Amino acid sequence: MDSKQLVGQSECELVPLQVGNKAFLVHQQVKQDLHALIQAASSDGFQLYIASGFRSFERQLCIWNNKMSGSRPILDDDSHPMDTASLSDEQKVRAILRWSALPGASRHHWGTDFDVYAGNLLPADTSLALEPWEYTQGHQVPFYQWLKNNAGQYGFRFPYQQDRGGVASEPWHISHHATAEQCLSQLSITLLQETLEQSEILGQRAILSQLDYIYNQYITNIQR
């Protein structure tokens, strides 16, 4: 992928895939394996739906800026809204990064990573929260167990299966390992810095002052 594609500012390598009644953009190297995973899940009684797939830089920037500005809550490790009044910008940045990727560094920019759930296991009149309890104790447990047993056969892994002190545990997040690793290997700190310097991201100074730490703790610090 070229630099614009890596940071979510171009969709050149992406192709559409219909999942349920929605169309998603996926990396062309991922489409066949993702379709096969969906079919396998269906054969075993799970309607695999995508809660979130490709996300552009601008979309990720909107999420980020809403959290930095306070118009959207920043969640703590237990998924509860934090009181951020006493936090510095540097502390806010690290708190946001527990649950939301830095624009330009989201794995969702590549069309290789997906937040998934079993639609037929979601109780009526219940909205998916994408919180760990749903997959470890709640309605998505059977599907999560199935995913852990089968996703690897189709090239997918869980980059945030364990909390490694960076991004919090995300049992819903699967990644097409081979393709995502290629993208990650090309995503340099220099490219991120140049991209962020040219953006209107809130907390820019606080981000750039600790970009090396962010890169090592929240971007490359994944389960392999």
C-alpha cells in the first residue's frame, strides 16, 4: 500500500464485500478469506456480521476530536465514562488510546481488520455495545468460542486478545494477519508524524511529544 492508503486517506486497494444487507470495503487480499469465514460461521449456526470495518482517516479523526473536546466520553478500563476535568492533554491522549486508535494508525484504515459479532445471538431490543463482557460473559460467548477455534483457519487472528498495557482487550476485533502485518511493517513513525502535522487533530502537541511511546505501546504492541 502507498502512504495515503496506510493512513486511511485513500481506498485504492479496497474492494466491496456484501455482508448481510450492508456493503463493506475490504482489502483485495482479504475478501476471499473473509467471505469463507462468514460462510463457515453460517454453516455452524452463527450469522457473522461486521459492526465496524474500513474506517477512513477523516472518520477516525472525528471520533478522536469528539473525545478530546469532551463531546463524546472517554472510557476507563471498565468501559465507564471518565471525569477528564483534571487530566492533562497527555493523559487524555493515553486514555483515548485504550479504546480508540490514533487517526492515521488505525488498523481499520487498511481493510484488514473487523469488529465482528453474531447477529442471531444479539437479544431483541438490545444494541451491541462492543464491550468485553458481551464476549466473555454475555450473549456473544458461543460465537467468541467459535471464532477462537476457527478464525485461524482463514488467516485471521486477534491482535488485542490480551491486554498488553496498550490497547484494551477487544475480543470482537479480528485481523487478517498476513495482510495486516505487511501494512504495519510499512507504517513508520515518520509517516504518522507527517500525517498528523498536516491534520486538524486536537491535542496535536501532546500526541507528537510522545509519538515514539504511542507507536511502541499502542500501535505495534499487539498479540501475534
